[in-house]
Amino acid sequence: MSCGSDGCLRVNASDGVLLRRAAAAGCEVAGSVVGLVGAAVAGDEGARRLVDERARMVGIAVSQLADLFDPDSVVLSGSITLGGSIQVETIVATAQWRVRAKVLPQDQATPIAASRFGTDLAVVGAGTLALRDFYSPRLHLAPTGGRENGVMPIRVARLVAAPSNAM
């Protein structure tokens, strides 16, 4: 699974690449990122090295994207949040090191945190958009049919409530 380029985050840090590197390094994991991260948490040095290497790559990407887009915060989700804080701490440390390397005050660094939804953030976000359409008329929220603050919202689903007397 390669895009044909060198240096792409997916080519270097995806779950599949991480598992192939683990297999090549002889890490005994159950063929899953959960197993590999669990081994790293349990003290397997080889697994920890691989997990840290990937987290550093993601940290570099996060710092570059934060420089480019200047978000208020960065929320991490997916397999990169597995294993408690071991990957997230490395991502944050790498991104903060890159900020310090640019001689920016640390208080200007973009906050980075793991999602409270863990690996399910995309599903929760999609559900939130669908529910927003459903509840907008009842809560007098702005409709999602057009531009809001100059941004075209993403419509995931349009739910229509049956009239209350339709039984």
C-alpha cells in the first residue's frame, strides 16, 4: 500500500507499516496494533522502539500541520491513542521540541491532546452531524443547508422526524 512517494506519513507510520516493521523485527504480537502497543506498555523494548518511532513521525506531522493551519488545538484519535499516554506523550514532546527549535515561546504552542472518544472519534463526529440536522429545528440551531461563517458544512445524513400526530 504505497502512494509511490517517499516520506508520506501513511507510507511511514500507518498501522500496516507498523505491524510489518514489528514482524520484521521479530516482535511477538498478535498481528494487531493493540497487541504491539500492549507489548510496549508491558516493557518489550523492541515494541517500544517501534511505537516511539511512529509517534515521533506523527509528532513531526502534527507540528507541521499546526504551523500550516494554526488551529486552536489538535485532538488525536485512532490507534495512535492506544496504550494510555505512551504514544501521545511522544507526539506532544516531539511537536513541542520542534516549536522550541523555532524559538517560539512555549505558551504559543498549539495544545495537543488525545480524544476522550479514543478510536471512535470519526464515528462520534459523523453521528453528531446527523443528530444536529435532526435536532436543529427543535433547538433553533442554524440550518446546515448553506454556508455558516463562510464554511460549507459537511452533510452526513438528513433525518426527518415524523409529525407528532402521525400514528
